[in-house]
Amino acid sequence: MEIRVRTDADLPALLLALAATHEVDKYPVLPTHVTSEWLLEGDDGMAWVAEHEGEVVGHIAVAEAEEDPNALSVHRLFVRPGARGHGVASTLLTTVETYSKILAQDLFLEVVSHNSEAMRLYESRGWHRVSGYVATWTAPDGTHPEINLYASPHNDAAHVLHVGRGKPTE
Ligand SMILES: CC(C)(COP(=O)(O)OP(=O)(O)OC[C@H]1O[C@@H](n2cnc3c(N)ncnc32)[C@H](O)[C@@H]1OP(=O)(O)O)[C@@H](O)C(=O)NCCC(=O)NCCS
């Protein structure tokens, strides 16, 4: 498996993988978000893909946190359903963890409660849940998803406490 910086040529394969991920995992939650606009939103090109035998199998991006100049947030992590369980996401996470360490920036992410495989993976890598809130937006089933904020193992949790918007769950 190879990790490399994402290019525009990767978009068709990434959108196919994202559509399959939406079907299986409701990620993204809204079907209208299976678009290149949503995929590219806010990452300023700081994004990587995982390639296996010439095929793009996974994606990760980071974005500067609007709320904190010393923090980066992980965005758009997904692995094509057929390529899971082989360490693709772990390798992508290692890439952004290394990147944030080089920049001396804290790293955090948000994950919807129904993406339990993702939460298990973060916790197995030493990430910890800092807080949660209920989304103000509505899922296709009429519910308001619960969002969890996670901090990376070396993160100063103070940086993520004020990031979430919506109604806190605790
Ligand atoms: C969450 C997600 C990205 C994980 O992708 P993945 O490539 O399967 O993840 P990994 O293979 O790195 O890790 C998954 C499991 O395989 C195990 N694993 C890691 N390397 C492995 C290897 N070489 N061989 C076998 N298993 C391995 C890991 O230990 C992990 O187990 P754990 O969850 O019990 O800790 C994927 O399920 C996904 O795309 N989900 C939908 C989108 C989503 O929820 N994204 C998060 C948004 S915040």
C-alpha cells in the first residue's frame, strides 16, 4: 500500500468509494454530500489517498480549525468497504498524526455515533473522546445525530473543548 498526496485525477475513484461508504455506513450521513464539493471542503489540498495495486482505496484530509490556530481537524476519512481491516485507515491516520506533529499542532476530529468502527479504531490508537453534542441538522431518518469529539493521544484537550456546535450531550 502506498500513501500519497491526493490529486484531482483521484476524484472519480474517490467518489465511487464514498458512494459505497455512504451505502454501508451512512458516511456521509446525507446522500447529497456524496459530491466532490463535500469531499474537498475546507482542506486546502492537505489530503492523502491510499493506493493498493494501482487502485485508490482510502482517503484522509486535515483542515485548520477555524476556532483555534493551533489545531488541525481530521476530515473525510474513509476506506472503500472491500479494502477494510488491513490497516489502510491506521496508515492514513499515522500520516496525519505525523504531519500535525511536524507542524506542532494539536489534532482532533468529530465522528457521528453510528460510525462505531471508526470510534473503535480511534480508541485503539489512543485517541480519547473529549465531549459530544447533538447536531442541529437533521438526518434522512428525521433524527439529530450525536457527534463525538476526539482528541489525538498527544493533544492538549483544552483545544477541542469549545469546538463543537449544537446541544452538548453532557
Ligand atoms: C473506520 C474506517 C475508516 C476503518 O478503515 P480500515 O482501513 O478498515 O481500518 P484499519 O484496517 O486500519 O483498522 C480496522 C481494524 O483492522 C485492524 N487491523 C489493522 N491492521 C490490520 C492488518 N494489517 N490486518 C488485519 N487487521 C488489521 C485494526 O486493528 C482495526 O481493528 P480495531 O477496530 O478492532 O482496532 C472504515 O471502517 C470506514 O471507512 N468507515 C466508514 C467511514 C467512517 O466512519 N469514517 C470516519 C469518519 S470520522
